Amino acid sequence: MSIFMLVLALIVLGIAGYSLVYTFRIAGQEKQLKGEFDTDIPDVVKEHPYIRNPVFLSILIGSILITLFIVYWSIRYLS
């Protein structure tokens, strides 16, 4: 396994773990609300709604890695 695949696998596992913990935390908050449908959004989420979303994080990290991979191969073989 190449170093690129190892790093990518570790990042994917990290995002998956973070997503799982975050999902369980949100599910716990839903149980505590006990039927209150219209509650306030936490201030942390209001300040950073996109950073707290694991889907956006994975798209951002994946895009950065793909771009770095393309630049690396371009520099290596086109020079």
C-alpha cells in the first residue's frame, strides 16, 4: 500500500469516527428534547454551520488531496 493510500485511509477513518460520535451526540440531544420541535440552534453551529458538517469536511479534504496529487504528478512527469 502506498503512502498516499495510507494517509487517505487514515483521513477517511478519522472522518467516519468523527461522524459517528457526532451523530450519537445529536441523537442524545434529540432524546433530551422530549417532543420540542422548534428549539434554538446552538451558537457554535450558528457560527460555523459548514465546518460542523462531516459531509462538507470530507468533500473539502478529498478535493485538496486530489488537487495535491494532480499537482505532484504534473510536476514529476511534465518537467
